[in-house]
Amino acid sequence: MKKILLTLMVLLSITSTSYAMQADKVAHFGVGYVISSELHKHTKLTFLERLGCVMIVGAAKELTDNHWDGKDFLATCSGALVYEIKF
């Protein structure tokens, strides 16, 4: 839980000052974190395989939007990476 709170605080501090943009990045981060967590709990996928799955989901989401937002994609992938950090 400390890991999530710390990461959310950092993510909020480095994003745009717009609340809507901050909430969007936090949502992307959270989705990446949850997908990685659930894959870890329910499959035997390695870290790289889980990261690949999150990247595919993030890329698919961005490709279905009207425009590619690299920061959204990065936030999604960051969630998966932070899940792997051992505090």
C-alpha cells in the first residue's frame, strides 16, 4: 500500500497542473498496476511477459483513441513497473 501511495504522489507532482489530466494519468497508472498484479497472482507469466501484456493493452487503448498520447502509455507501463518494485 505504501508503494501505491508513494507512486501516486510522485505521479501527481510531475503531471500537468490540470486536475483532469492528473486524474487521467493516475487512472492509466492504476490500470497498469492492477493488470500486472492480477497476472502475477493468476498466471505463471514472468515479469517481462506481464510487462508485455500491459504494454499491449496500453498501446491498444492509445491506438483506439483519436490520437496517440505517449504520456498516457508511459503512465500505464509505469504502473506495471512499480508493481515489481520491492520496498
